[in-house]
Amino acid sequence: MENKEEIKESVGQYVNVKTINETYEGTLLSYEDDTLVVEINIKGRMKKVSIKETDIKKIRLAVKI
């Protein structure tokens, strides 16, 4: 995804987000105030992670397996 509009259009989709330190894969719940909220699955438990736009190296749509 190249810009903020594409990210906003992807709310509700399954995404892969690479940050400086980690890679997250989950459902993009929201994007506001330059912060993404992604719901990820950690050992069977759903957790919401907030990611600042400045920490993102790459974000793309992903396929849930």
C-alpha cells in the first residue's frame, strides 16, 4: 500500500505489517491519527496492537491461512 487512502480502504482486511522491530499479521481494525490498530492472534488469543505510522517499514494485504 502506497498512501493513507489505500490504508483507510483496507480497514477490515487481513494485512501484513513490517515495522522496525517486528512483523505483524492480522485484521486491520482502524487507522486514525497516524496509528494503525491490528488484531493479531497470539497462541489462540486475540490481541489488539497499535502501530505508529512512523514505525512502519512496509504494509500489504495478506492471505489468511
